[in-house]
Amino acid sequence: MIKNEEEKRSFSVLRFFVIYSQSTSLSDAMYDLDWYDIPVQDARLLLIFMSRAQKPLVLTAGRFYVFSLKSFMDVSRLLYRCCESFCRKSVKC
């Protein structure tokens, strides 16, 4: 069971990256269907779904910065270093 807010946030970020990685392979999974044996109208819908699935699901900040696992880890490390530096300075005072 998730106990505190930090664990909840970490779990949410992990879920997002799992969804991101699975969304990129969705188009391949749809192509593997027997799309040539289904009615034309359904095949057209499948084509629309496949074209949308080729664009991966992303999390953005202000529509200009795309979060990835690497960028999330970089930002997390930077924030940790800043907090650590701030705490060291405040303890010395």
C-alpha cells in the first residue's frame, strides 16, 4: 500500500512511463490483426487508430517541453542537488 505523497507521485510517474512505452507499440499490434479480412468501414477506422497510435503519448509542460524518463531523472537530480545545497547552507548559519 502506498503510504505517503512522495510514493504516490513516484508511482504516478512510473505509470505514465509504462503507458508511454506501450503506446508506441500499439500501432504494430493493430497491424498484426487480420485487417485485410474485416469490412472496409472497420478497416478505415483501424487505419485512423493506427495513424494516431504512431504518435507516442507524451507528457508536456506548457506545450513546449516534453517529459521523458531521462529528462525526469535529470530534473529530479538537479532538484535534489539544489535542496541538498540549500540545507547545507542553512545548517551552517
